[in-house]
Amino acid sequence: MELESEVKKPSEKVEVLDIEQERIYHSIWLERNSFRIVLISTFTALAIVLGYLLALIFNIELFTLTIFLSGFILGKKDGMIVGFLSSFIFCFFNPLGPSPLPLLTYQLFHYAMVGVSGGIMSAFLNDKKFFRLKEDLYTFQVMIILGIIGALITFTYDILSTLISGFTVSFTIEYFITSYIFGIPFTTIHLIGNTLGFIFILPGLIQLINKMLH
């Protein structure tokens, strides 16, 4: 009997920890559809406003970060909605001119997937012991992971958007290579800016919004 009780203790401890984790990440506000609609609208409006505010500062933006944050807080489905709506409004009514149709189609897909990736990363990190919403998120592991995600999202966008834009002018790979090499200074700024934003801004926003929702 003593041996049985000793065997059960570790599993009971794990169960208590799981319940505690659920309680930490659970929010009654996010269970309300009306409140989720408000948050979707807020994140969409915020992404668009930040997009317009920084439109004249070439390749410095918080548009991507805001969409990723929406997915991180609301989940994959709602993050995808925020990404699609905000990119459609911003890219179609861009102050520098609307995107051509092939590029616009890719932008809608890309930013919808940014919202989805935010939801995926939230589920991934919430299962990790080093990710503690009630404590400081500015830890080496969290910052490195978010920085890598920001860099990959930005690098993928710059490569594919340059490729698609180039093919609207010429279908030759030489034109794409020339365009990309010419744009390296600008894409480098974009890459560095988004990576630093994901490292230094995103953890604080995640923690702040979660404190407001719990």
C-alpha cells in the first residue's frame, strides 16, 4: 500500500501543476464572442493605424508584429481574420498606392498566415516551463525564439514579394536577382527592424495584454 501511494504522488503533483497552468492561461473574457469581436476589431484597427503612421518611414513597420500579437492572444482563427482584414484595407488603400493584384493576393495570404503563426507560437510556448506569463518574459529563450520567428516571417515576405513583383514586369530570374540585390539595403532594414521588434517589444505587449485579460 505504501508503494502504491508513493507511485501516485508524482502523477498527482503533475495534475496539480497542469490545473495551475490552465488557471493562469485561462481568461473568461476570451470566452465571450462579443468581446472577441471587439478585440478583432481593435487589433485590425491598430495594425492599420500603425501601418499608415509608419508608411513614410521606409521598411520600418509594426504592422506584422501587431497581426502576430493578435494571433498570439486570440488564437489561430481570429489571428487569421485580423491578418486578412488589416492587410486588405492597408494594402488596397495604401497611401503610396494600392498593390498590384498578384502582389495583393500574396500579401493577403501572407498576413493571414502571420496571424495563424501567432496562434501556433502561443500554443507552443504555453507548454514550455521557461514561458511564465506571471513572471518576466524578457528571458533569453523567449526573446531568441520570438526574434527568430520575426526574422523568418520578414525574410520570407521580402523574398516572395520581390519575386512576385518582379514577375509582373519580367519572368526572368535575372530580373528577380537584380531587383533583390538592388533592394538589399531596404530589406536589411526591414529584417533588422522586425527582428528587434519581436525581441524587445513583443514580450512586453504579450504580458501586458494578458494581465489586462486575466
